Amino acid sequence: MPPSPEIAPTPPRRRGQETSEHILDAAEACFARKGYAGTTLRNVADVVGIRIPSLYNHFANKEALYAAVLERGMGPVLSVLSASMEDGSGDYPEPNSLIREMMMLLGDRPNLPRLVQYELLAGGHHLAPLLENWLRPAIAQSMKILKSTPAVRRWGPDQMPYLLVTFFNIVVGHFTTASLTESLMGNNPLSAEGLAESSKFYGELFASLIEAED
Amino acid sequence: MPPSPEIAPTPPRRRGQETSEHILDAAEACFARKGYAGTTLRNVADVVGIRIPSLYNHFANKEALYAAVLERGMGPVLSVLSASMEDGSGDYPEPNSLIREMMMLLGDRPNLPRLVQYELLAGGHHLAPLLENWLRPAIAQSMKILKSTPAVRRWGPDQMPYLLVTFFNIVVGHFTTASLTESLMGNNPLSAEGLAESSKFYGELFASLIEAED
DNA sequence: TGAGAGAACTAACTAGCGTTAGTTTCCCTC
DNA sequence: GAGGGAAACTAACGCTAGTTAGTTCTCTCA
């Protein structure tokens, strides 16, 4: 199949593009709620409002659909994190603002942390290639940043990775444990107020961890 | 094909009680690795070394088996937490030692945090009845404890629940994100050294959060 | 206007799921 | 030894999974 030597003036079909997006939306919701194994193509097709075999006009199979959902979902988060890390104005990025930015971003896409958590439990094999090109440099960068901050005086260089893991677990965990939190605390941690309140707390928490001790 | 009757001096025919335990062990490993939907009774039976229908001599169905796994697994953790909370020697429990105790306990049973995380993602409906009788009083108790500590001076009473959620997410997340952590950091966070190192870090982290500021 | 491609459909297949029925085997007790 | 029950087995069920084949509709463009 030749890759269309001349540029197509107008995309061949637009209706197909739209349904592809709808399928991705539906699949994202299903996979986020019930995981890969717990999601059936019937679930997805029913949400979209089409028959199961029609899905195969847009994605090769269930796994390809899942990979596409993951890739589309992770894109924005990775670029936000990437931009925040590579800002590099000499000054180190304020953890308070970074954590608030992430919380706000994920608050708009609460499916994402669930997808990521399911993926990690499953071994993270679909996530690894997505992260490989971003997370490694980001870690190297953030390690460099962290080491140039007063925090290193408290934590020591070999404890820096744990700060990153903690950051990750707090943010992702806030979303994946929301059902438990809500049933125990009463208020919804995914509501606007819940997100604002928790973002404030997590931001202050990390700021206090990073800042120098006396 | 009959399995060669002449050999097998002691056929691996086990007594029911033992088999039930073996089934629970196998099911715990399977459910922890692949979740409820991702686990098949064939997986479990193969690990135990029996046929699928034999499982039904010990558990009513797949869901009952899952509930039994969860209940057996959660027991020790709940009692440790419960004991630690209700110690109540007037003094508040040292978060450093509590977090180390939990990390050590879960380090011996790394299936548990994964089971819990899968459960929470699925809605936590099987977990709720187990936690209802323990977690609520524990939260009330720990809130009382926290409020009597210097920590409240820094965090304010309404932020106490977030301290608990953070505690939970850090400890559980350490285990559920181990695959990612290992592939990125190089060393295994579930090994003896990894656990010791991380317990130390998390303990210090929480101690520094709880202690008074200036 | 007619050809072709995209995207929906119906129908059907295979494989595997959880589950049940009925049978056999072993061990313990009388 | 004989009887009974626990626990293993074989065989088969109904259902649903993901997937494929083949058809129809419709829109775009030459």
C-alpha cells in the first residue's frame, strides 16, 4: 500500500474519524472502570451504539484498541510533565504548582489514573514503551533539579527516587482510592472542592518535604 | 489415560483442610496478579494441581473463593493496624514505627496490596464489609490521636483525613507500582534491601510531616 | 452517472468461561 | 471386611468471549 504520494486535500472520510473518537471515548471509560480483562467489546459497542464487528473497521482487535486508548490518554499528561520538567529556567520547578497542575489535569480526566493503575498491576507492558522515551529523561532531569535544591540536605541523594515514587503514588492514589475515601470521609474527593482541597494539601505537603530543614 | 497406578507410593491426595489452604494460596496469587476478571478457575486449579470441578468441593463458586481470599488476607493486616491504633498508652503511636511495621508485614505478603488495589479499582464492594467494622473506629481513633499531637499545629484538623489517605497511598502504592519502580530505578523495591531502604524513607517522611514546625 | 471505498450490518465460528451431574477412589469407622 | 462420606475425577452443559466472512448502504469523486 503506497503512502499516498500527493497530499490528500481533504481527509477521505470524516464520519469514520468521529466514530473512531467515540469508540476511544467509550473504550477509555470501560477500560478505566473494569480493566482490560473485565471489559468486553460488547460493553464498548453498546456505549458507542454500534455492533461489535463494526469496531473492527477502526481497530485491528481488542488489544490494539486498548493500546490506542492508552496512547491517546497518556499524551497530554506526558507533555505537561515534560514541559514542566524541561522548563529549566535555572530555577527548579515549584513542586507545589506542579502537583496542582497535575491534579487539575487528572481531575478533568479521572479515567487516566485508573488506566495507569490497572496497567501497572498488569505489569505495565503497554505503558513501558510510552514511558521509556519520556520518563527516563524526566527522571534524570528531576534528579538533577532535586539535587540542586535544599531538599538534598535533608534527604540525601539516594533517597531522591523515593521522593518521585511518593509524588506519583500520592497523585495517582488520590484518584484510584477515591471510592474508599468517599465512603469513609463523606465528601467526594473527585468533586471540584475535593480536588481543590486535596491539591492544596498535597502541594503544601511536598513543599514542606522539599524545603530545607531549619 | 490413567496416571500410572503402580508408581505414586503416596498419591498427592490431600486432606480437605490442606487442599482448601492450597486453593486459597493459589487463588490469592492469581487474583493478586491478574485481578478477578483476569483470573480463570483453570489458572487456580493448575497451580494447585487438581481439576477445575474439584474446586467446587471447597468453595461454592468463583466469587466465594475470591471473598475467602480477601477475608483471609486482610485479617492479619487489620489486626496489626487495629492493635497499633488501640494501643492507647496515652502516648500517640509513632508513625515511623507504624509505617515500618506495615511495610514489613506487607513485604511478607506482597499479594495483599495488589488485591486491595484491584478491589478498590473495582469499587471495593467486597472490601467494604471487611473495613466497615474496623476502619471507621480506627479513623476516629487516629483522628483523635492526630489532633492531640503537635502535627495539628501545622496541618489543621480538616487536613487530617488527607494525612491518612497519603499514608495509605504511599504504602500500598509502593507495592503496586513496584514493576514501574524497578524498571526505572534498577533495584527491586520488593527485595529485602529495597524494603528496608524504603521503609526508612517513608518513616522519616511521615515523622517529618507529623512533628511540629519550628 | 457510475465506480469504488468506507463503514455499517447479519450470521456464524471457535475457544474458553463458569458451572453441574454423575462416577470413582480413598480413608476412616464400625 | 463393609459402609459411608469426603474429595477427587470425567463428561458435558449453556453462555459469552473475541474474531472473521460476506453483504449492504451511502457518500465522494471522476
